[in-house]
Amino acid sequence: MRSRTPGPGAIRGPGRDKRGPAKPLPVRLVALTATSGGFLFGYDTGVISGALPFMRLGSQLSLSDAGEGLVTGSLLAGAAFGGLIGGRLSDLRGRRRNLLVLAVVFFVGALGSALAPSLAVMIPARMVLGLAVGGASATVPVFISEIAPTAARGQLVTINEVMIVTGQLLAYSVNAIMANTSHDYGVWRQMLLVCSLPAVALFFGMLFMPETPRWLASQGRFNEALAVLVRLRPSPKDAQVELAEIRTAVEKSEREDKGGWRDLRAPWVRRVFLVGVALAVMQQVTGVNAIMYYAPTILQTTGLGVSASITATIANGAISVLATIFGMWLVGRAGRRTMLLTGQIGITGALVAIAGVFAVCFHLGGVPALDGFGGPAPGMTPGLVADFPGAPYIVLALMMIFLAFQQGMISPVTWLMMSEVFPIRLRGLGIGVATFSMWSVNCAISFAFPVLLGAIGGVWTFAAFACLNVAAIVYAFRNVPETRGRSLEALEADFRARQARPG
């Protein structure tokens, strides 16, 4: 095991005063700075919902249904590999350094997407952007969980989810403003260009943040880990007690060699990985990102025009932010498992209701939807007519109910439990594998959704998602453990103990 134990005066780190002890650093400030990565994640995934309708118009890209899926799915394919690689790199090089690199990748990907002259250039640029999105989704929750005290870990990790949906809401709002004020089909370029600005904030913010004490301890740098804990905890005694617990877990892991794929030979490790991957997959089969990415497209199939659909999507962003803030409050008071199951039941009911509205309130025979400038939108022929004027807004209201359960209960505990269940020496690898699985399923669903919606309609598309979620409820009820109120080291010990029990 590597051990670096310089004297206190020799310890250096971001924001440290060489003339004496570093100043205290509020944990919430560190968490908020890191969650700039979550904000970028949200903005970059949310902005595409408003850009896609304009990419279908004019002569610049002229996307088809499959083209929409490719543009959306290319980011998610990149995110799958970004999560897998980013998780491993954060183990090897550190959480903080990984976020600095990801900020640069965010900037390059956003710029390339905004300037892309053709679909052939757009897809690689979106994949680069996806690498950053996936890397951030694997690194930010781990960074926060490792700097947070046990009692506050749930709420602090959930800040990342708040920032994700806040980024999406801002993207929807910017999209709506541009869609209603611009008279240029190429307005989607300005929508995508704005994505580069938060990347700059993430880079400069992380320059002044410390590395996580758990990662430093995993490298044998216990003095540095203690120095960070002293800055982040109320008293030096609290820091010493926490470091002792971390050190015990690290030394136990070191005696078993460095974590890697061969550790999956242990049955208890396989069980942890299966639970972590299942949590990631269950979040995606809810269909949440199909709704977040394609809300304007869904609303256009009900007869609304492009600008009206993009503007209406702001309601989805607003309810997501409010629900996530509620979830942040609730996660400190309710069990993670209870929230997960309640949210899954709620979104399943909403999906069934949306399918029912498509079946009862619409009939075939529609006319082309209007584009943002008052004319027929090329390729946008929903084939549906609402049986009464308010029918599209019933679909919007049910989408908002869906998002209230998803963002208020499922999403906060998914990212939180994923950051909790993996053992310390495999945390980066485990999060990477789970994130790869999440983004891979997200990519498949996002590519297939517009094609399914055009081929089989809203009834069967949303009914299929409802069936997938019934299966997810059964799995979660039988296999997902409770993690609330327990240290990361205690959770690891419990997984080991369960494996050792007879039967």
C-alpha cells in the first residue's frame, strides 16, 4: 500500500495558505461547485428538445424521425462510454482532476455541436459532448458522497439532481425565448452554443476545490485526507474519528489487492454490481428521458405547433425543479427504498393514463402541425386530431404528474443509492459500469422513441413503458436494500456479512 505521510506543514492543496492551516470550507459550497457538472448534464440533455424541431426545418439538417434519434442518441452513446471511462479515471487520477478535464471536454463538444455544418459532423460532436455528460454523471455523485458527512449525504448528493433539472429548465426557457423571437430556422445553433458557458464556470470553480478525503486515503495520503476533513467538518475531533473509519476500510481493501474486474468473482461483489446496474437501468425504463428530450415532439403529435410545444415544455422543467427540491427535503426523512417504490408506482400509473388519453381523446386524420413561423412543418404530420381543444393539455398535465413522481422520488434516490452501494476500492469502477448501463439503455430508448411514436402511436408506445415499469417494481421490491442513515463503510460491511450468512 502506498503511504505518503508528510508533516502538516508540508501538506499542500487547492486553496491552502502556505503560512498556516487552510481556512474552513463549507461542505455545501464544495457540493454546489461540483454540481456545475450536473447543471451542464441537465442543460446539454435538455436543450436538444427545443433544437430538434428546428433541425427538421429549413435545409441545414432536415432531420427525419431516424435523424432525430441519431442526433439525440449520439450524445447518449458517448455518455455511456464517458461514464465507464470517467468512473475508472476518477479512481486512478482523482475526482477533482477528472471534473477539470470534463469541463474542457464539455466546452469542446458544445462548440462543435453548435458549429456543425452537417449531420456527419453533428454526430461526432454530440458524442464528444456525451463523453463529458457521462463522465460528469459518474464523477459528481461520487465526489459529493465522499466529501459529505453521513447525516447530510442524502441531501448533498441530491443537490446534483436539483442542478440537473435546473439546467434542463433553463434550457427549456432559453429554447422558448429563442423560438418565439427568432425568425431563422438556424436558431438551434444559438441554443446549442449557450451550452459552452457553464463549462467555463465548472473549470474555474473546481480549481479552488479540494480532492475528496476518501480518494486521498485510498492512495495512502492520510495526512492530506485529514487536512481536507478538518476543513470540511465542524471540529478536528470529528475529522479524526471519520478518518479512522475511512482508514480501516481502506486498509482492509488494500489487503485484498486493488479493485478491478476480477473482484466480480466474489458473490457479494456480483450482487452489489447487479443492484447498482439495476438501479441505473430502472431509472431509464421509466421513460423519463424520452419525455424530457421529446416533449415538444410528443405535444406536436397532439396538434400543437412548434413554438407552442417548445413553450409548453417549460412547464415540465418547472415541475421537475419543484419536485426535485421536494425530493431533496424528503430524502433526509424517508427511506430510499420507500421513495423508489412509491415513485415507480406513481409513474406507472401516469404512463397508463397517457396511453389511455391517446386512445380516448384523439383520432386519426390530422393535418400537419404548424412550425414556429406559422407555416406547415415539413415532416411533422402527427396524423391525430384532438376530440376537444383541451386534449393536448391533458397529455401535458399527465407528463407533469409523471415528472413529479420521477424527479421527486426516483431520480434523487437512484443517483444517491448508486453512489452508496459500491465498496470503496470499486466505487469508481462500479459507478462507471452502472452509468454505462444507464446511458446505453437511455441511448436505445431515445433512438427508438421517435420511431415508435411515428410507427405505432402514443397508445402503444406509452403502454410499453408502463409494462417495463411493472417489471422494475417487482425487481426493486425483491432486491434493492435500504441505505439511509448508514456510513459507506457500514454498507460495505453489511453486504459482506450478508454473503457470509448461511442460506
